[in-house]
Amino acid sequence: PELSTVAFAKKVNDVEKDSFIDSVRKDKTAHVDEFKNFTITPGQGKNVYYPIVFTEPLNETSQKSLGFDVSSDAIRQRSMDVAVETGAISYTAPIKSVASDRKLVFGYLPIFKKNLPITTIEQRQEALDGFVIISILPQDLFANLGKPLMNANGTYKIVDVSSDGTESLLYEEKSSVPQKYDVFDLFSIGGRVWKITF
């Protein structure tokens, strides 16, 4: 229940963009209504695109993300770069979803083509086929996982800390009793640092 969606973004080179779009529109195994007008957005000025071609659950809200080039956003692109560099999942800070007005945390897991070496960063870049993307609504995740962190007044706060020190609120459990946060802990997950205060 903590995952909002699971999606896949396919690596598409500019020279094959038009034929790729055409193949998606003609794919009879896909949901015809959602893909008959498929296109890549933004769809100009790049050598490589990473459009979302699958999302689950597929509904009126999530289908708005189909065709969105996730690499067109600098925050998402940085997370994708880290994922390829490490060969592991990498998370973003909480950012606005293209399908809704909610702020979500996105995780990017690189998927590589079969039978190709992926030992070095260069090899992983060459073998990259796309990304599995998970989106997490922090309120859903931490409302349950954070309960053991509550202090005597039932309060705690979790923030994402960027490399420049910028903090973005992930979740806060408040109490009617005024609370001063003076105990904190840091932990790293998927290339991000989260700070818990209570």
C-alpha cells in the first residue's frame, strides 16, 4: 500500500524515436485507448529519451504520465545517473508528480540488456535498457513505519537532506502538545540522506 505506482521508462535513441512511437501506437497487446495517441513529451532536442511506456495501476491519473521523458527533469536525471553509476536503485527528493499535484519520492532501478557486461560504469551506460520506477507517497509510508520512532508525545519528523544541506519535509506526526525536536538520526537510502527528529 505504500507504493503509489510502478512504471517502466524505456531508453530510446533520437534516431529511433519516430519508429518507436509508431510501434507503441500499433502494439495490440497494450491498452489501445491509452496508447493510440502515444508520444514522447518533451520530445525535442535530445539524443536519448526515457519515456514511460508502462505504469501500474493504470488509471485515469497514472496514464497522464505515459510518454513522459523522465530524463527531461534535472532532479530525476540526477537520480537516474546515480542508479547507473552504482548499479542499484536511487531515490529522488520529494518532487511533484507529472500525473497529479502530489509530491512523491521516486526510485529508479536500472535495467540492463541481457548478455552484456555491466562491471564498469561505461559498460552499464552502454547496456542500459531503461528504468523500473517506483513512486512512494511519503505520508503513506511513514505513517506506518515511523510509529516506533514516536516520542512520549507521539511526535516525530522525517526530512530529506540534499547534498547542499537543503531539507525537504517527508513526513511529520504532530501532537497537540507543543514539542521541541532535539534528538535526531541520519540514515542513507538509495543515494539520499533522511533525517529523523523526535
